[in-house]
Amino acid sequence: MLRREARKEVLKALYGSEFVKSRVDLGGELLAEDPGEQEDFIQEVYEGTLDHREEIDELISSFTVGWKVERLAVLDRNILRMAIYEMLYSEETPAAVVMNEAIELAKEYGTDQAPKFINGILDRIWKESESPEEDVKN
């Protein structure tokens, strides 16, 4: 399984957890195919995104003045959450790659405006996280 496919599996799990209001079991039938070497990545990004969800949502809200995170479409907000988690808390993938993958997921699964919106938010987070004066996570 490629990393892009692994991100789709994470997105599917995050989407599912929105409706059951708890963590979904990543084993069994959730994963479409044998994740192979991507299993650890799927687990880490899924669990990490949920563990940091409150902080990530606060960060999103700080960039979307007048908008609540809950107003975003479920898939759009989970694509954004997953990308922010990877950019700020996981050093495995370069931020530029994470941003590109998030935009591609938004084009495939998001609303019409999702790619531009997600790109704008992630670009601001990336620029601020690269600045030594500003620590986006805090």
C-alpha cells in the first residue's frame, strides 16, 4: 500500500469516528487491503490526529475568524486535521508533501472550495511554523 492510500484509510477512519463519537477499530474490515508497511503510519496518524484534535481545532479556528470548525464539511475538516497533525507532530513526511497530499485528497473527496481553503490554512501554518519567533503548536 502506498502512503497516499494509507492517508485515505486514515481519512476513512477519522470520518467514521465523527459519527460514532469514539475511536473506530482500525483492524478487521476497516482497512480496504493489507496495509503492509503502512500499518504503523495509519495507526500513528489516526491516533495522533484524535489525540491532538482539540489543539488542532483551536489552531484552525485561529485562522478562520468567524467560523467554527464544526461548520466545515466533515471530510474537509478531517483532511485538514490529518494534514495539520502530520505537519506539526509527525516528522516523518516533509510539510510540502503533506500539503500536496491534503490538497489532492480535498480534490478527490472534499467540497468544491476545499482544496483552496485547505491550501490557504496549511500554507499559513507552514509559514508560521518555519518562523523562529512563532511556535504554532503553543
